[in-house]
Amino acid sequence: MINDKSKHPASDEEKRKQSEAKINAFLAECLDEGWSPTKCPSGCVVEPDGVCPHSFQSVALELGLI
């Protein structure tokens, strides 16, 4: 049997780290562009320090990034 990690599925911890890196990169790009997503079911986007008309804060505010 060959010990080749590339053939083994990523561990849960590796998957979590990859997801976290993708989320951080996405949020950094959004903030650089001057907007932030919200958790609003209507799909509202706002300024990084904003709140949508449905009272959902920007994700940046929720996470304490600003």
C-alpha cells in the first residue's frame, strides 16, 4: 500500500481550515469593494458598517471586524 496523502480525503479539521480561508478571502474582497453581505433572507447587501431595511447587520459588524 502506498502512503499517498493526496488520495486520502481531507480531515474535518483540514476542511474547516479551507472553508475558513475561503470565507476570510471573500469577506476581505467584499470589504475592499466597500460592501458586506448580511444574513437577511431577502439577500440584502449593505455598507460594511450598515444595517439592511429588514434590520440585519452586515456580517462584518456581526463578526466584530469593524
